[in-house]
Amino acid sequence: MDHLKVALGCDHGGFVYKQKIIDYLKARNIEFVDVGTHTREACDYPEIARSVTELVASGQVDRGILVCGTGIGMSIAANKIRGIRAALCGDTYSARVSRAHNNANVLCLGERVIGEHLALDIVDIWLKTGFEGGRHKRRVDIIE
Ligand code: RB5
């Protein structure tokens, strides 16, 4: 997991958790790009989703993490981008299976929905879990 490069983004509704995720990544020497937002001032989540997903879709980073109030706006916006498989996760099982079965390359979280420790567990599992391939690759290929 320490060879991964991750792009991170949030709107004002996800600002606190983005900082917590940055702390998590720094503690594990995981390389990251923080596209913002960098203040608590209100901003538009689709712009942030675009910045992160462009980095993922172009291969400049391996994975993206997006945080807003619910994670819903970010996931809707992210999944508009070709090549992006964004998973909104509120539990660790979904986080693991979104990687193992769906090869999700973007994780979306809702800061107003789940607690901080759960959010960080989800990030941990999501970053550590690999894609199983096989029959799941066939299904992901159909999406693509
Ligand atoms: C911002 O108030 C809020 O709408 C946003 O963070 C997010 O929840 C959108 O889906």
C-alpha cells in the first residue's frame, strides 16, 4: 500500500475528515496530492470531484478519496467521469468489497453521516484491499 499515490479532495462539508485522512497517510508514508478545498468556506463539490477524478483517470495517481457532507454529491459527480468507479462507503464490508469485486478507484465518504474512526477504518481497508479479478474483471470490463 505504501507504493500507492492517492489524490484527496473535499468540500466544506468534508474538510475535517480530509485533514484526518491526510494525517493517516502521512503517518504511513503514503504519497498524496491534496486538491483542496483548503478552508471551511463553502465551495462546489463537483469542481473538487473533477480535480481528483482527472488525476485518477489520467493515471497520475492510483486512487482518489473524496469527502463531502454525505458523500453522495461527490460520488454522483465522480461517476460521470469515464474510467472512474467511485464507491460511497459507510461500512467496512462495502469498502473491502468495492475494491475486491468492483475495483473501485475512488472512495467517497460522508463526514456528516459516519464517525471519524469508522471513516479512517474504511480508508485503511479500502487502501489495503486488492482487486480479485477473475469473474469480477469480466463484470468491470462490461461497465467500462
Ligand atoms: C454541502 O452542504 C453538502 O451539500 C455537500 O457537502 C454534500 O453533502 C453533497 O452531496
